[in-house]
Amino acid sequence: MILAAGLTAFAAAIDSWPKWAIVLPAVITTVATGLSANYRFRTKYVNFASAGERLKWVKLRYQIRSESAPDDPKHLEDFVNSMEAIVSAELAEWREGLLAGDIAGKKAPLRE
């Protein structure tokens, strides 16, 4: 987006370019900014990556604990409960965000 904004200023300084070539970077910048603000790709990616890392940690913790006591069913139960807790928390946060129009922790703008 920053590159397209800079290219718009550069294109405006060149008189020989057609008008569509001068406007195109501004259009791309506007569309990209709107999509980014509306869908919050970065926030979704960070939330997804964070949940993925927590799930990996739960798996690793289970593997380490089950090596020391392979016949202990408590380790498997803890693993399943931890996985369910992480997934349930993520789904609840996602659902609440959808219902409130607050996907990325910011209130959705009022539309008139």
C-alpha cells in the first residue's frame, strides 16, 4: 500500500503518462486499504498462528509426559481437555466477534 501511494505521487509528476496510469496506483491503494480494514487479515493471521502454536505446545507436552508414563490415561485426558479448551476458546472468540461485528477487537463502523 505504501509503495502504491508513493507511485501515485510519482505518476502524477509525469505529464506524458495517460490518466488511467496515474490513477491506477491510487485505486489499488484504496482497494487494498479497504480490504485490509474490512477483513483484518493480519489480525486473523496472528490469532490463527497463536492458536496453532498453543496446539503444538499441548501436543509436545503430551508427548513428553506420555514418554515417562506411557500407560497413564491421565496424560491423554489432559491432552484432550487442553485441545478442547483451546479450540473452544477460539471458536467462542470468533463467534462473539461475528455477532458483535468486532472481529479484530475493534467495533465495526456504523453504516448508514
